Amino acid sequence: MEAGMLSATDQQSMVSSFLEIAVGQSAETARQFLQATSWKLEEAIQLFYIGNEGGGTVGGSSSQIPAAENIEALAEQTSREAERNVVDEDEVRAPIPVIRGTLYDDALLYGASRMRHPESSSVPGLRNFDEEIKRPGVWEPEQGVASTAENSRDNLASLYRPPYHIMFQGSFEKAKGTASSQDKWLLVNLQSNTEFSSHKLNRDTWSNEAVSQTISTNFVFWQVYDETTEGQKVCTYYKLNIMPVILVIDPITGQKMRSWVGMVEPERLLEDLLTFMDSGPKDHHVTLSHKRPRESSSAQPQKTKVVADKSNEYEEVARALAASMESIKETSEVIPKDKHVNLTEEDEKTCLENKPDYPPLPEEPKGDKSLLCTVGFRLPDGRRVRRSFLRTDPVQLLWSFCCSQLKEAETRPFRLAQPIPGASKSLDYDTEMTFGESGLASSMISVTWE
């Protein structure tokens, strides 16, 4: 822009703008730089600073500013350098050198034991639990290192830490042997690194306090990855193709009793495990032996002899029944009938006087499971029933429900207990806790006569 095209006011305005940036300079100096750049303010400022790169400062005196005759030469030099830079930018830049690094120092330490390495085609059979527990690796921050709140919040890997505190450390056969000697069911969890549901089980289910306590008390828990040698053996034996899988195994025979596939919520798992908390594997086999029909080892030609033996047994049973009936008849003759009735009425009256007033039993609630508490009952007659209560309901409703299931409970006292191996925990009717406070969710209650 030529000076002739600018009015005196515009020129004075540009000079003032120049002086606001180049503090300490005179108006004459500003006018010289503006005239050298055809009154282009930005170019004049750049030219001013280029002229002061030799050691002068922005706020220096006017003696440090290049002479007027040199300003135009400086402007031409700057213009030529700019043109040369444009040409250089069109040239092809040299390629960036290839850099290779290692993400982890030790792949086996950080849970990559299932990866096949070039130097070895075999897969490690077992995980080194002791090493994983001593060295946290990716699961949690190193001890002794100052960590901020942001680092702790960002350490998401610690949420998916395997449940070392309840896991059995050893092979599958050793886990079965331990479960059999302790008369506990073997709970197996096969996981896969490629399925996020496996990590969700660690984060939500196995870390749940109720699940952890139930498993450590009633089961032997064994977790393995499907790509390890032990994991492949179990997958082949039980024909497992989808991961993750949870199995309840009879440690005596190795039979699969129950299985779950994928992510299993803590509440559902606890409810499904109630049937295995009632009795151990040995009691299960005793029950099966009583239910199993007696098989005859006699051959076909001896069928007549077998029938004769059975008829003799029937006669012996009939004679035994007749003898027992006679003894009952004699006993009834010794005790007068009216006295026997009066004694029973007196006992019933005493029981009714000592019986507490149980609260009325409301209808079984339904809806959101997070608001409910499901409890299992093993009744004296062998029945097993379940009932849901609100978490805000009082625990006394347990006694009310048992009375509704047992007719004799009106005149016969009973007690409730949690069948925990080693020491059963009796429940107190006088407690004022609710179901949510008592921790009875997904537990089994044993009902016995006093």
C-alpha cells in the first residue's frame, strides 16, 4: 500500500500501532520501517525485529536501529529468504527412521504366559501364583512409589485382579483331591483373555464379599485360563467350547454337576449354589446309594430261588410288624387313655403359652431383585423351600414363614440355624435387624425341632 493512498490520519494511526509493539522507539524510526514495507504493519514489525537480532533489544535506543539507507536492503534480503524457504518446502523430506521397542520387560510376569514364544512352542502348564502375588505387575501400583489420586483412579487394571485370596494353587488333580478330603464341592472357573466377560467375573462376581465368603466356606475354588496346559485338559474332558465357564464338579467322581456360561451376576450365582451348600459330596453319594435299586446277581435259571427268598423276607417283615403292633397295644393298655389325653393337652397349653407372637406374614414380594432377599429353608420333614422378602422386612418373618409351612409349629417349638461347616450359627428371634442388615441374602436356613 503506497503512502500516497493513505491519508495523514491513517499513517499516524499505523505509526502509533508500530510504537505500541516496538516500545521505546521514535516515530521517525517507525515511519522508516513502514515506508520500507509500503506501509504494511506486520511486515514492518517483522523487519524491525530482524534488524535487532544482532544483539539489540526491542526496548533499545534508536542508535541500535539500522540506518535508513540499510532498511531497504534489509527488506530486500528478507524477501529473498522468504522466497527461498518456499522453494525448500517443496522438497521431499527424508523418511522417519524406524524405531522398535518393548512394551513390557517380562511377558511372563504380566499374565502373557499363554502367548506362544518363538523359542518355545509349549504352553506353561500352571501359573506362578506366588510370583504374581509378590509382584503386582499390571494389577496394582508398585509399592513404595508415590502415587497421586489421578494415578489410582486411572489404574483400571487393578479392578480386574484375579481372586487370589480364594483360589486354590495347584493342578486340577490336586484341587480335586483337596476338595474330596475336605468334603467340599470343586468350583472351577475357566477364563479366556479374549473374552471381556472373564474380566467382568473377576471385577464383579469373585470380588463380591458374599460370594467370596460363601466359596471360601463351602467350596474349593480353582481358576485357570483355557490356553494353558491344564485348561486345555479340562476343556477337552468336559467338551467346553465357549468361555468363560463356571463348573461345579464332584471331586470324588469328577462328574459335572452344574455349569454356567458367560457373565454370571453375584446374586444369581449365590442362589444357584444354595443346593450345593446343603450337603457335601459324601452325603450326596450316601443318598444316591439309598435310592439306587438293589440289583440281583443271580442268573436266569435261579429265578425260582430268588422268588422263594423274597417270599421268606415278606414273611419275616410281616411277623416283625405284628410284633410291633402287639407292643404298641400293650403300651396303650398300661397308660389310661384319659390320662394320656390330659398330658398332651397340658403340653400343648404350655407350648402355646411360651410361643412368641410371630408377626403376620405378608405376601411374597416380586419385582426388582436388588430390593429382595431370597432365603432357602430345609424343613424337618426333608422339604426344601425358598421365600423372598424385602430387604427392609424384619428377620422375625422367618419364624412366621416356617409356621405357615409346618402344622406342628403351632404347638411344637423349633429353632433356626445357618448350617456352616464346622459350627452352625443359631438365629435369635429377638434380633431387631432387617434382612438387609443381617446378611442372610441367598443363604440356607436349617429348621429343626427343639
